[in-house]
Amino acid sequence: MSFIMRIPSMIYGTLLRTDRIFGVQACVQTITQNQVRRTMVLCMWGLILIATFSTLALWTSLQTVYGADKESRNDQPGLMEGFRKLQHSVDDLLNADPQRLHLAGRGSRSLPNVVCPEIDIPGEESNMTIDTSEASMFEAEEAIFQTSTLKVRKLISTANSLVNRLYDAPNGYRPSIEETLADALVLNDYIYVPGGRWVPAHCLPRWKVAIIIPFRDRHYHLPILLKHLVPFLQRQYLEFGIFVAEQANGLQFNRAMLMNVGFVEALNYTHWDCFIFHDVDHIPLNYANYYGCSHMPRHFLSGADRWGYKLLYGGFFGAVTGFTRTQIQRFNGFPNVYWGWGGEDDDILGRIRQLGFFKTRPWGVMGWYNVISQHHESAKKNTARVCLLKHYFERVYSDGLSNLEYSKPNVTLFPLYINIAVDIQHLDWNRSWTECPENPQRIQAAVADAPAAAADKSADAPKRERRGVRADNKKS
């Protein structure tokens, strides 16, 4: 008991001999020993109360993270187990430095010797948990990359400067974009390449899949789709990249022409096996809806929530479709004449049937999709779609990749995708095609012989090139 009573005096003497302890020495010298004793007792009780409340708060947070109900508490050995898990979490956060990798330097010995599965993927029969509430692109990136988000953004900044130099370089020999974007990060079971390209790290992917998203002014939908689509594709052990083909003007939306642009530009990055053209507001529900390149041409949708998980009509071929690279080249890509909503998907179906291809489709819940209903405004209807569709067979070999023209796109790499912003314009109307009265291109064709129109056309010619033909020949 006497030792306890001497504790305040001992503390008082220690404080007098210690320098720079928050200026305590100057204050202590002005008060008596009894005052110090009372002050120290109050301080000790205050510290005890603070420690008690801190312990309770820590325990509450641990129970929140690791299970607050009685059953989960019975499964945990106790508070020490909670401290151990907390320590591991802090260690992971402090050491969250993903391994850097140079893809061009990967030799054959460093490649995995196991082929990724195509069927019987674990958990493939389960459905995704869908959350279509508003999310920013920042939130989507953090949901995918977690503690590696800052590392990825730094890598993207460097990659953008390198890619922009390639697009600004004069024609002639220049390094490929795939060689330029060789610096990568190892994130869990995947190798991440700047611009939203993912390569399985522990198995050889069966397919290299390019996801093309025709896009304009759907910034609400894009982060929601990417937040769900990236984990969905990772579960299927695919090598994949995501490209957003954005129409950068106020003309009526031309989905099919953007599909052509996305196809041509994506081939600049690697030799993709197949291409999946994905509406920005459609989210797949079932992991068994395999996005690999088998069974193509393929319509991945068997029903959507807005139609009671049924198809709008039996021949519907829109929203999410896939083709191999060779198939797209054989049917000359997609029609460029559909400005506005409707018609292009039926035209595409006619093309593949004319060349003898047969579409496939998943059945039942496997092919179900949810459509993001918020901020959903359809493009203005194409009043010429019925006439154009009636004469689609006239344009199969003369409208598509063969006559595709567009100015140099503005390419920007983002952590989850590559954005290809392009100013697409109406192309010249081929006089061998049947004219549709509602078609605005008919007006352009009617004035094509006028001197003023010819002069305007010749002045504009250097700004546009037939990028589709050049890229097609380069990659074939």
C-alpha cells in the first residue's frame, strides 16, 4: 500500500528530470506536491477509462468484421484470434505491392503448362449478385483492384503517353502497341496489362476475347457494367480486353459502324480470336454463360428481365453477340448505313445466314440478363430501317469493313478499358444499292455531282482514310 502511495511522488520526480514532454516540466514546477498527487490520480483514472473504451471499440470493430452473432463468436478462439487477423490485414495492406512483369520477356519456360478449363468451371452454375445502383468509375476500379488501385493508375498514366506517341507517329515502321504495353502487374490469378486487358497467370487461356462496347453518353451504365463484367470474365479463365467504341459527335447513333471501328482498332493491340459486341446496359446473370470463342456466331442472350426473361421475338439477334475474327472478315463486318435505333442486328443476322453460318444461343437461365433501367433512353428510331433491311443482301460485300472510313480516333487508356472516341460520318451512298426515301444518305448522293459538294469532299478527303481495309489486310 505504501508503494502505491509513493507512485505520484515517483512520477513527479521523473517529470522534473525529463525534458520536452509537452512542456510538462514548466507547469509542474509551479504547483505543490499535493496538487501533483491529486492530478496524477485523476490522470490515471482518465487513462483507465480511455483504455477501457478503446478496448470495447476495438472489440466491436473486430466482431463487425469477423462475425457479430453468437454462432460466429463460438467459432473464433477469442480476442487473440481477432488481433491475429487484424495484424494480417495490416501486413497485407502495407505489403500490397503487386509483382511487376514484362510480358515481352516471358520465355516459354515461364509460361504455365496447364490449359485453362472451358467447361466444368467451378461455380459455373451459380448466379451473379447484381447491384445496379449508381456507382462511379472510381468505385468500380477500387472494387476490382482493391489495394492495388494506385499502382494501376500510375501504370496507366505511363502507358497513355506511350500509346499517344504511337498514334501520333508518321506512317511507316513503328513498334506495335502490344510490344509497347508490355509492362504488366500480377494481381492474384491474373496478369493485368494497362487498358483493361487480363491474362490468366496460372494456366494457358483457350481464347483471346475482345469485348467491344458501342457507346455514347451512357456514363451512368458503364461503371456498373464493368464492375460486374470483369469478375464474370475472370471466373471463366479467359484472356480478355475491353474496348469502348465511343461516337464523338451529335449525329444519330450508329451502333454497327462503331462495331466496325472497335473491331479494326482492337486488332492493333493483339491478335484476338473472337469479338463480343456488348450493349452497355446488359449484365449477365449466370457464370455458365461462357464468353469463349466456341459455338460462334453466338447470341448470348436467352432472355432479359424487362421482357420477363424471354426474347422480344424468336429471331432477335441484338444486345450481346459474338463472332470469330475470321467470320467477321468473311461477311465484311457490319453495315454502316443504320443511323438511329433499330435494324442493324437483323441485317447482321441476314449476313451470317447468307454466308451459311448458323447462330447458337444458351437456353434458360444460363442466358439471362438484367438490363440497367435507370437513365435508360433509347436512340432516335431509324425511319429507314425497314427499307434498308429489305435490301440488305445488296450491301453485304460493299458495305462494312470494305468501305469503312473515319478520321484518326482519340484513344485513351483507363484502368478497366480502352476508350476509342471517333467522329464517324455518313459514307458515300453506293448507286448500286436500292435507295430508301427516308434515308438521309440519299440526299448526300443526290448532290454528290454538284461542284460545291465535290470541292467540299476533296477538301475533306485527307482527314479520312479507309482504315478498315488497311487494318483488315494487315491482320489477315
